[in-house]
Amino acid sequence: MEYSAAWRLADAIRASEEYQTYHSLKASVMGEETQAALIREYRRLQVEIQMKAMSGQAVDPEETQRFSALSTLLFSKPEVNQFLLAEMRLQQALADIFKIVTDAAGLEIQLPG
């Protein structure tokens, strides 16, 4: 299989507005250690809650409350809000690309959400 198209796609992703916005905000937001630690904890809780929900396990109300409090705190900071939204947009674009590629290959891969 020839991979030159994949390398062109990688270059196109790096040139995209979604990637550029995400990476410029990431450098600024994640440069502050306390803020970066809060974002890492937010992501950890987010994945943990999603995994439990998808597997049918009960989600600990304390985890849900902590996630909600962290979300409120982080999204109340304009630059962090912009960063997290930019991250979501980039993730959505990559999910769309993944779907296009898997559809072209005839693979039936179901992603959550």
C-alpha cells in the first residue's frame, strides 16, 4: 500500500484551522502547571465516567460531582474554554476523517457518540 496520501493528509491536518487554533492555545493554557493539572484531571474523570457509562457500571456520584465542578471551573476561564472547545473541534474533525477512511475500507467500526 502506498502511504503518500496519508502523509499528505497529515500535512493537511497540521495546516488546518482546527489544528492551528488548538496548538496555539495549548501552548499557552498548558504552560501554567496548576491549570494543566486541572485539565488532566478533567480529562481523566471524563474518560472514567464515559467508560463506566458505556460498560453499564454505576458512576460514582462523587466523581460526577467532581467532574461537574471541574467543568464549571475550567469553562469559566475564557482561554481554557477556548482551548477545550478547540480541542473538541479538532477531535470531531479527526473522527470525521477516521469515518471517511474506515468507510472507504469497508470497515464497520462503531465509535461511541
